[in-house]
Amino acid sequence: MTTYRLVGMFISIEGSDVTGTATKDEIRHESKTRILQAALRVFREKGYSATRIEDICEAAGLTKGSFFHHFSTKEELAIAAADYWSEMTAVLFASAPYHAPADPLERVLAYVDFRKELLRGELPEFTCLVGTMTQEVYGTHPAIREACEAAISEHAATLVPDIEAAMKKYGVKGDWTAESLALFTQAALQGAFIIAKAKNGVGPAIDMVDHLRHYIELVFSNRIRKE
């Protein structure tokens, strides 16, 4: 049985051989990837403000010289990390099993179930990088906030076609849109991560995701009446 973890989708290159026949460009690419992967871990563990460049270098197993070869500042790294997070999560979600059901509403509900499945391990392993950084820097680092907003909105947009199809199939209309419901799923999930941090445990977050599923079922109550 396949299991999924956000921490497990990042390709580790620790211990890889970057010498021998590797070109300088390949070595530089791998060192940049190591820095980005380290940033994803450390920013989620310590937060953006508390993280030092030295912490990133230590986690990546690289020198500060390597860091400054690729990034001028910690802020520049954070923006790149948000983009990298978006790229990596896009791969994970594109291949996830929630796309399989023929019914569009079942796909939306399966998406929520998949997000629940990802709630495993330690808090930094399942919480969201872009959500974590947004909470810290929205008023002080607008460029980071914009990168995080783009990541969240782009992921929410992937849910819109299934929500629209479900609304059409089940005759659901209201003063809301597929786009707003897609964003609401992200708001609920980010809130679940905050509750998990506040409670220092995954259990309450699982409950929050269950409530999100119940809410979507209620929104599409026409389907429930038909069944």
C-alpha cells in the first residue's frame, strides 16, 4: 500500500557523489537543491525569523560560500524556497490518488481525505512552508508574502475544475464560487496546522480536516438527498 508524506517527496541528495565526472554546473545545481531542501526543513522547524543562514548551511552540509554563490540574502532564499515548495507539492498532488474517482464531488472529498493522510509524523513534517512563512512575514517582507500567496492560490486553483463540475452535476448554486470554496479548503487546512502547533499534536488537526469534509458534504447536500 502506498503512503504519502510531505517530507518524503523531496529528493535527498545527502551523501551523493558530486565529484568524479560531475561538471561544475551539475555540482552547483546539486548544492542549490541542497540549500533549498534544507530551507524547507529549517523554516518549518524554526520559522523564518529565527532561522540563520548558518542554520541553513549546517542543515545542507555546505559552506556559507556555497550559500552566497546561489543567494544574496535569506529573503531571496525564502522566495526561492516558496517557489520550490510549490513545484515539489505540485508533483506530489498531480500524482495523488484523489484524481481517480469518476464523480467530481468524490474527487473533491478524496482530496480532503488525502490531505488528512498527510497529517503524520512530527509537526514540521506535515505543516505548510508557505503558510508558516506568511504568518510571520506578511507585514514585513512583502516579496515573501507574495511568493507564498502565489503558491497557495495556485494550489487552490487546481481544485476549481472539480468543484465546478460537482456544482453543475448536483445543481448547487449560491452566493459563492468554486474559487472561493477552493480557497476555503486551504484556509481550513492552514487553520488545522495552527491548531496542531497550538495543541502540540496532530489529533486536533485531524478533527479539523474531518470538519472540512463534513462542511463540503453539507454544501452539496443535494447529493445527500438524492442518495
